[in-house]
Amino acid sequence: MKVLIAHNRYQQPGGEDTVFEREASLLAASGHHVRKLLISNDVIASKKLKLLTALRTVENPVGIAAMSRALEEFKPDLVHIHNFFPLFSPAVYKVCRHAGSAVVQTLHNYRTICAGALLLRNGRVCQLCVNGSPVWGLVHRCYRGSVVGSAAVSRMIAVHRKRRTWSTDVDKFIALSEFGRRIFIEAGFPEDRVEVKPNFIEDPGDPPDGKREGVLFVGRLAEEKGVKYLVEAAARYRFPLRVAGDGPDLAMLQSLAHSNVNFLGRLSPEAILTEMRRASVLAMPSLWYEGFPMVIVEAFASGTPVIASRLGSLAEIIENGVTGFHVSPGEVDNLGECIQRLLSDTDLARRLGRTARQTFINRYTPQSNLRQLESIYQRAMEIRRLHV
């Protein structure tokens, strides 16, 4: 199968970039003819380019031209798009359809239905635009607090909703959890075209039996991740906390932290794995509907239980009392008490960790993921053949 995999890189690397690279490598290693098409937001440097990009969110000629060239040169059976925003734009789907290629889109976030992409406003879950008007994104300045940016993204959502882009130009969508699938269907996406496929990593092997210690957080240091409540819990309950990552909230979090909190900065994948295997528990106190965080797969592979918010896909992926525990989002004492319980009961932590490791082997290995991905591709091509 000839597969063109397209991705618009963000200025700050994240989980979507990792998934893009891993899926491309997995497909190539299994014998598929794979070509990657990459564009990066690093080129949007000046104010003029930022304004021009905002005006082109509906149809961006930069992305359309790049996609058209790749389609003409490579002639893929299928195009798999990860992030289209903002340089590709949703207009590239129609370009692929006209070229005769099947189209698959991974729904890493909620950008197709929410200007802020997170379904989060003022620290709380917000679903106004799921089955309401995208104009709410402009009313509340959901794109980075910007009127211009929010107007541009809200317009993009509204125009492509009206054009029925998601119903006519995309053959299969990949949601990362059943929860995410339900949200997109509620927003009007065709139920029979949205399938669930989680993320994966290579098996790092059985974790060592050595002593574990402390709590680990891995991720972007931003409001939606709820790290503030974790740092406050560490101060109140005096447990050791290691924070791996960077982001806009770093200075604020450092000002709140006591000496028992160690900020590690952004780590390499190898260093993250080392920290995972060292930690007694991974904490994910998110405030938003996460997609499918790679750090959960990494924790499960490392035999590390996860304490996460009882919210969205996190409540689905982490089985309460089996692979970790659920806590109420934004509640410091609930989070702190749950962490203390796990840190004080090593037998419980080990039992949850063993189950987490087995869950990884059963569900999140490359072999399992490849079978799911190939099946989705085949069904997408069948749909495209029926609509040629």
C-alpha cells in the first residue's frame, strides 16, 4: 500500500509529533511504501505572516500546494493526516479526494469543533461548540485570548461544517478513545466513519525489580494539565515530586513549589523511560478531555500505576483500582490523599503496576496497533472506491 502521511508540526514538540513518526516507521517496517509530508509552524515568524495565516485558516494555499505536489509525485492509495492546522487547512481533504486517494484523519485534539482545541474554558470543561454554534469560540476568545485568532478558527470550523467537509471529504477518522469518538459523533461527525485506535510504543521490556520512589509528572506545563494542583498537593502532603516538561506555567509552578519538588525540564525519550521506571506513580491531574496521552502508554509499559482525573478518556484508559486510581479534577486534597495511599502501600502499588504492564502488552504494542491501522486503511479505501 502506498501511504502519504502528512503532519503540520507545532512550534513546541508534543505527543502528536511522536505518534506521526512512530506510525510512519511502523508502516514502513511492515512493508508499506510510505512517504512523509511535513510542514512546520516555525515558518510563521513575523506579525505579517501570523495575520496572513489567520486569514487562510479555511483554505491555505501553502498547504494545498504542498499536498498537490506530493499527490502528483507519489500517487498514494491513501493519505493519512495527523495535524492540519494551520498551514495545511481542511481544504487539503478535497484535494486528496479529487486525486482519487482515500483520506484518514487522526483526531488528536478537538480543533475541528473547538477554537481552543481543548474543550476547556476558564479551567473548566466547555462543550458549547460541540453541538452549538462555533461563534462561541469568538465570543469567549478561545484561541489564545485573541479576537483575530478566535475569529479565524471559529470561521474555519463554521465554513467546513457548512461545506460538510467531515462527511464528504474524509473517509475514516481515528479517535483515540471511545469517549473521544462519542464527542465527535455528538458534534455531527458520521458515526460509521469514526473508529477508535489508541497510541502505542515499542515494548521497552520488563521493568527492573528495584525500589521505586516518589511521584512523576510528564507533560506540558500549562493550565489544562492541572499541574498547579499537583504542586499544591506536594506542598500540603509533603511527598517527593519530579516534574518533567516545559511550558508557559513553569515560572508560576516554581514559585509555588517547595524543596520536595524537582523540576527536570524537557527530557529525552530515554530519560523519560528511566524516570518512569524509577517512579512509584505517574500523576495526570488534567482539567481537559485528554486525547490519548503517550505518557500513559509509557507508564503502563514501565509497570507504573497512574493516578489521573476522573475525566473524559482518562477515566476510560485507567481502570480505577486496577491500573491506577481516579481523582476529582482540581481537588488538591483528593489528589494528595490518593497519592499518599499509594506511596504508603508498596504492595498495592506493585500490584497495580503489574496489571498496568500486562494491559500494555495486551493493548498497546506496535503489533496490535499495526493490525488496527491496516484495517482502518482498508475500510477507508473501500469507502473511497464506492464514492469515486
